[in-house]
Amino acid sequence: MPSVPGVPRVRCAVLLLSGGLDSYTAGAIERANGYDLFALTIRYGQTHDREVAAARDVARALGVVKHIELNVNLAAFGGSALVGDGEVPKDRPLDVSDGIPSTYVPARNTIFLSLALAWAEVVGAEAIVIGVNALDYSGYPDCRPEYLEAFERLARLATRAGVEGQSFAVLAPLLRMTKADIIRRGTALGLDYGLTHSCYDPDPNGRPCGRCDSCQLRARGFSDAGIVDPVAAAKAME
Amino acid sequence: MPSVPGVPRVRCAVLLLSGGLDSYTAGAIERANGYDLFALTIRYGQTHDREVAAARDVARALGVVKHIELNVNLAAFGGSALVGDGEVPKDRPLDVSDGIPSTYVPARNTIFLSLALAWAEVVGAEAIVIGVNALDYSGYPDCRPEYLEAFERLARLATRAGVEGQSFAVLAPLLRMTKADIIRRGTALGLDYGLTHSCYDPDPNGRPCGRCDSCQLRARGFSDAGIVDPVAAAKAME
């Protein structure tokens, strides 16, 4: 977008928003960096909806320009415990060298980034924000820096905007942070992590299982940060 | 997939199947090259359904292993005449140097290839077949060879299979063919183009308008090939 003299240039970014604490924090960091946010939540056939409800609360808390929820039924392809094929593993040691877990969803981030790219091009956003993390990333290939760089290259070639000289940055502000770093940073930004949901396999009332990879990573993160998880605290009060 | 001595190795590919003549021909060429096909049709909020009905007929004619239709409502983002934003242009001169037309759908092929990649990884397919064309391509950026190569590179980085050493080929057998070449090749392979639908803006009975870019390219292709278009012939008989 060309800038107008005397008018501060508005920079927009599409935020991939899951309802977990990572995408909330990533969005808050880039909002603090001056981006107006367009939040995109993709309902991809997860076996529970609790996460989507959390995404709505988080979008409101972030003050996004617009929030779109898009259905893409990845369960049609199968191949992941997260979309109904097999059990979500519980009580696994948190060790990335175990390889890629059964909660890996084939090509998920590529699909998510592609959809975000489409919206970014339509609204004139120059960036996509994604809350991926290369340290506590549970071994997913599509959370690695070289993957994100390859997507940026593709995005320039894929779009009309790219042909016209625009580039799309993939902003992954959490990429090299530990979960504890993320939680400390979000807490410093005043985020309410009580709005978020991280569990892969909540009970029928939407309460976290406390035993899947995601619950374990979250618990360790809050513990390492020396901060109380409001979700765990609420569960303990019941 | 490791090969077993004495057993012919089955090679699988996911075919992006639209119901038009290009994806039908591309699928038939790769089937003749020895691939078992998994057909993926994406309903992305086009303003008409005639094309999806054609995709079912074509999938049957190609003898695919499985056909999945997936809804992805790209109309939620707007930004294209193909998904309800603005009029489909009619009677435009067929001149690619006009730039990228309003029927361009932001990031469409990236979204389609990403979804095909997900299914390819699940079923163990080593290729994705897409009917794009760099000559008669109406000026879309995501039909260029450098774009397809960038996607192959991304696919290796994006997936568990890629991490484990597999690569995914993006097969675009029509890339350097004219529409007339495509029609001649498909006719030689015995394809029934009467099953296909190309029009961006059919009438309520599903009949082609004859005036959009896609209809014009199709008519010129059949004319240049010296072959009668069975769809146009049926329309003329009414």
C-alpha cells in the first residue's frame, strides 16, 4: 500500500488464531509492534470445539479488525489423532527426539498459511502471524524456520500482489522462545491466559485432560515461568 | 514406499480435479503413465455447482481409487469475481498481456496444492497432479513453472514424509501445451469431453455462457485442434 504524507501508515497482518496461548501471545506481540490484526480460525475437524470458543474470546481480547472462522474438514483425509484417527497420546515424556507424534496433522500449517495468504492478499495485509515454536514444538516439521522461509518464497510467487512486487512476511515471534519465555512475555503484555485452551483432548465440559503433550507443555511452561496458570487454578478450585 | 521383489510397485498420485477439460486430461495422462489416482475436488464457493457435477462424472470415467469433495469457503475472504465479488468478465480479447483478470482467486492453487499434499501424505502418494497451463493460463501467477517448483520444495520441508526423505512431485503435464494440444492429446487417449464443464458463469440449467475467458479458450482450443466440442454441439442442437 502506498503511504500518504502526514498519515501514519496502517500495517495489517492476518493472525492464525487457534485459541491456545501461543497464537494469543504471537498476536499480542505483533499488535504491540504496530500491526492491525485480522484473525483467522480454522475449524479443521478437531474432535472438540472448546478451542474454537477460546479463539472467539481471544480475538475479542486482542481487538482484531475482523475474525473469520473457516471450516476445512481435514478429517476427510484422516491420518491424525487430532482429527479422529487413533487416540491422543497421554503421559508421554516431553522429548522431541521421540520423533513426530500421532497428533501431527499432515500439511496442517501449509494449509493454514495458504488460507491466511489468500485473506492477506484480499485485505492488503503484508504479513501473516503464526504462533509456531521451534523449541517446544513437539517435533512437527512445519514449525521449523526453514519451512517458514520456504513459505515466504512461495507466497511471493503465488500471488498477484507478489507479481506486483509485494512480499508477505511470515512472522513467527515465538519461534525461538521456550514456553516459559512465551508465558512471561504474554504476562508482561497483560494477557489473560484464562481465556485460552491448549488441551488436545478435553472432557465433555471442555476441561483440559492434563495429560496430553499440549497440556504437559503448558504446565511445564507455567511452572518454569513461576506463574500460576489461571486455567489450571480454576480446575483445581472445582 | 519400499518395493517388493516380483510385485509391480503401485504409484499413487492425488489429482486436483475440477470438472474442466484440463484436469481430466492431466489425470488421464498420468494414469497412462502408471499412477493410481486419488481425485480431490474442492468446492470453494464458486457461484455455480455445475462444475462439481462434472467432476463426479470425470472421476468415474478416470476410474479413480477414491474421490473426495471438500468444502472450503473462499468466498469468506472475497476478492474474486469467481466467488461472487463482481461480474465475471465477458467477451474479453484473449490476451494474457492484459494482466491478471478479476477471475483470479487469491492463493487458490496454493490452497489446493496444500490440501492435496495433506491427502498425498496420508495415502502415501508420491505425486500431485494439477492441470495448470503456462500458455493459455489467463495470466494467473500460480500457474507458472517457478511457482510449482517452489511448492515442491515447500512440500519436502512441510511434511513428516519429507523429513523421512520422501519428495512429492507436482506433475503438471499440460504446463507447456496449448489448449489445442491438450484436446488432441485427450482425444487420442479416448476421453469424453462431453462430461466436462469449463464455463465460469453458466446459466441456471448449467449451460455454458460461451463468452467468459474459459469458454473462449475452450472454443478456440477445439477450433485450433480441428475437433468438435461435444458440449458446444449439444448446446447447438437445442
